[in-house]
Amino acid sequence: MGSGVTKSYYNDSLQAAASDGTAAHLQKLVDAGANVNCRNLINGWTPLHFACRAGNVETAEWLLQHGADRSQLNSDGKTAEEVAQRHEKDDVLALFFSDLSDSQCFPALEVPPALEVPGSSSESQQEQTLNKWNSDISTEGALAAMVQEAESNKAIADQDNTRTTTHGT
């Protein structure tokens, strides 16, 4: 690191850059020795907390992609996600939900042989199964089920009203 510059300096700079810098700034600081999960000594905030508070989508996304621990708590016991919620930073908050479809979170489903669906070889087994399920649940079928449920609920309500009227007289 040389010339009296400490790792703490890079960590402090990373926290500042997370608020109002760019991903390129963050990369340079991490390359120089900053830690993406460093904590501010005063409030316990990580760079991800600072990015979320500022609503800096670019740096929050970069931090998440480069190992920022989203479960870290600040001195008030709040995660970066909770900081984004508190300060109504919806764009940043969306990042915490965007990875739900990430294949790392939900690996490809292993389809049991009993559910295999014959089809073209260009479709994966998972796609074939999903297509079969989607065709089984047609719009008309779903609509018919909703109408039937509504009619059943109305019949039950009518019976309850009849009992109340009969017993009330």
C-alpha cells in the first residue's frame, strides 16, 4: 500500500464511493485492498448499507455481485435491505428480489421420470414439463373453477342467511 496509506483509508473511501460513486470506483478501491464487507466504526454500516441509503443502484448491484454480505447488521440491527425500505429506495430494494430467479438460488429442477413429457428434442425436460402443466391449466379451466367456487360460496352464504332468518323469527 505504500506512503502511509492504510487499509482503513481504502475501506472508508469504499463506503463513500458506495453512496455516490460508480462501480468503476469500487473496483479500483477493492483492487487497492478495500473489503466489500468493511464496517463503519461509528454506525456499523457496510458499503452496501451506504449504497442502499443513497439509492445508488449501480454500486449496490456491484457490491452484491462481488460478495457483499446482505445479512450484515448495522449498529441499529438493520440490514442494508431494511435501510433501503426505510428510506423508500425502491430501485435498490428491487435488487434484493431480482436474484430470486437466479439459477444459483434455484437450481434447475430435476424432473422425476414419472413426469417426463415426450416432445421435441430441442426443449429441455423442464421446459416440456412446464409446457404440459401450463396447457393443463387453461384459461377456460381456471375461469370455470373460479365461477364454480363463487357459486359454491354463494350457496353457502344463502344457506347461512336462510338459517339466520328462520331462527330469528
